[in-house]
Amino acid sequence: MGLAPVDAQSEIPPAKPSLKTRLSTLLAEYGKLAIILYLVIFALVLAGFAIGIGAGMKVESAAGGAGVLGAAYLATKVTQPIRILATLALTPLVARALKWWRDRPTRSR
């Protein structure tokens, strides 16, 4: 039994588009919705970190409050790749839900 020649081109899977390319495609397709969803996710994560960090410390001054917000901002920046992936995954779903909401039949009374 002989081995068949292997075509080197057929074994290489197509390259997955980069995160930047996928984000650009998403913005071109969904526009404002993608930006709004990203900002909503950003605000929720920032608020969550601020509440979580603030719950663990007693803040008695404006500088302490600024420290909590600064720490929350840094923690939010660390989660940026995850937030971008969440935006990529959720934007088509939210667009579909909004389309369904707008196109649903309304009951007349």
C-alpha cells in the first residue's frame, strides 16, 4: 500500500480574521448599534468594578473616591479584549432582537 501524495495547500485551514478586522466588519454592518452596545458594556463593567472595589474599602474623602474610580477604570481596561469579544458576539443578537421588536404586530384596542 502506497501513501497518496499530500497536497500542502489542502491541509492548511483558512486563517481566522484578526480581531481588528472582525471589529471593522461589525462596525460597517451594524454601525451605531455596535458602538452603543460596546459603551453600555463598558459602563456596566466600570460600575460593577467601582461597586465591588468600593464595597471592600471605606471611602471617607474625595481622593478615596477618585482612587476607587481610578482602580475601577484600570480593571475595566484590563477586560477590554473580553468586552470587544462580547460586543462581537452580542451585537448580531441585539440587532435581531431589535428587528423583531420593531416588526412585531401590535394589538389594536
